Amino acid sequence: MSDQFTNKPIKRNIMEPPTSTVLLGPREGFIENIADNLGLIKKRLTTKDLKIIDIEVGKYTKTRVSILYLNTIADIKIVKKIVNKIKQINIDAILDSYYLVSFLEERPNSIFKQVGQTEKPDALVSKLLEGRVAILTDGSPIALTLPFILIEDLHSPDDYYQKSFRVSFVRLVRLIGVFAAVLLPGFYLAIELYHYKIIPLNLLVTLSNATANLPFGPLLEMLFVIILFEILYEANARMPRYLGMALSIVGALILGDTAVKAGLVSSPAVMIVALSGITIYTVPNEAGQLSLLRLGFTLAGGMMSFYGIVILLVFLIFYLANFNSYGSPYLAPMAPFIYGDQKDAIVKSPITKMKNRPISILNKNKVRLKN
């Protein structure tokens, strides 16, 4: 009797994923059981065109990895490339889908995300229908998708269950949030240190009074506040859930207010970093990369004024414009500018206007809506 209960597999119930909550639309999410995850996909794609390739990876774990694609849509060269990369993996264990990411990235040393991730079956199916390839790993609720382009993370699963004009406005807000998150501390330092003449006199007097008698220079002060907020975020993320709210209140209100009153930092610096930290999470899937970019632009603005920010921005755009993910330009459909794909980029058109699949993603069946 005891063996019967011991051998029974234990699995989590299907529920809404914590990383992809939606106001409208399906609320099902992947779990750690690959058979159930495949069932959620097959329920939505009742077609013989859905192909699944199973591979065992891991010397000791023998983890099942499933590669999914639609053979009438996906580019078979990309499928074969992904299958070969996974078959060549020789490692002791695969415990989560993220173990595969480094093997699938074409530039593994880059800080930029190169593999798409989702916990929602409906979002994964929509990507398969655009010509992407999906990778499921037994024991992980995270599905990987390839090719990946940067603008994907500006979109949300919720976007496709709301009116297009509302979605277009929200995407524009997210884009503004990204630029504010990355550039705001650097711009503040550049203005305070080098271009203070452009500040109105009343505001300049306020800033001068706020930063007078501080023990650190503006650049060191800004770096101190950024690191302090990063420490608070890490502590809050790993704190037991019932203590997390208390830590947020203590860190954001009491500690920040005390540091200002003690004369360690200025209130404008705390406000700028707090605003930058909030706007980072308008695009949560890119939070790690945006934090590093914010640090780079903060140093550029503090050491080389606006010229440093512009030089770093030009270098970044040049670098990303030459980035390629399995045949898809990383900045598509903006660079190169692809007119047909603009219907689902920043501005979202109604579904009746999106008759063709994205040209940014290599596929062999361009039409998805016939007249």
C-alpha cells in the first residue's frame, strides 16, 4: 500500500501563472508536468500540422525536452538548427528550461535576452502560429520560444483581448517607461553637473539647497541610492511573503526618509531612482537588462554629460541593429523597418487588418487571414 502512494506522481494544479496575470482572456498556465503542458497546447491546436520532437537531455536526469512547431508554417531550417543544438548538449542534469537557454543563444556572452519565455498556453500557441518554435522541459512551467525579437517583451498576453486603441496607448506608455527607466538617472546627473544652466532658476535653487553639505558627490550619491534600491529589491524578492510588505514599507519609506534627513543622500536623487525603479517593471521580462543599462547610462551621464549618453545610445543601437536571432533581426520591425509588421508593433491594428504573419519571423506560410 505504501509503495502505491510513493510511486504516485505529485503535480501542481493548473492555475493562472503569477508572472502573466491578465484582466481578460484565458487564465490557464503551464505547470511542472510536461504531459499536462502538451495537453494544454493540443487542446488549442487540434491539427495534424502540430509536430512534437522529444529528446532526452541530462546524463543522470534523462529529462524530457519537447520541441514543438507547425510544419506548414515554421521554417524547417530553424527547427533542425534548434534540434541539433539540443541533441549536442552533454550535461549531468537539466532541472529547468533555463538550463537550455545558454545552449540556444547565438551570442551567449551578451547581456541581452535572446530566447522568448512564457507560462501561458494561449501565448505559446499564438507564437507557434507566427512560425516560431517552442521548447518545453519536463519539470519546468516556463516554455521557451525561438526566434526572439526585442519588441515581443513590449507586448503582453492581455493585449490581444482588449480594444486595439487601448492596447496601442498602453504599449506607448511601456515604451516611455523603458526610456525613463534607463535614461532618467543619467540625464539628472548630466543636468546637475554639466548643464545646470538649462534648469529654471527656482528649481536650481531648490536642487542646490537639497544637495548642499552632502558627504558624496552627485555621481557617488546616485550610485549609492541605486545600489541601495537593488539591495532592497533582492531582499524583498527572497523574503517570506508575509514579511515582504513590511520590508517594502521599511525600506522605501522609513529608510529612504531617514537617509535624507541624516544628510546622506538628497531627496531628488531618491525620487529619481525610485521613479526609474518603478518604470523598469513596465516591461518586467526585461528588468534585469534594463537595470544594467541604467547603471551604464548613469555612469556615462555622470562622467561625460549628455555627450556620454548620446555616444552610449548610438553604440547600443548600432550593436542591437547587427544582432540576429535565428534569422530574425533583433530590432525588427523597426530596424530594418518592415511596414507590414507595424500592425502589431507599437501600434496594434484590429485582428481583421492583420492578414499576414510577421515578416520578421521566418516562415513559409505568409497568409493567416483570407478575405
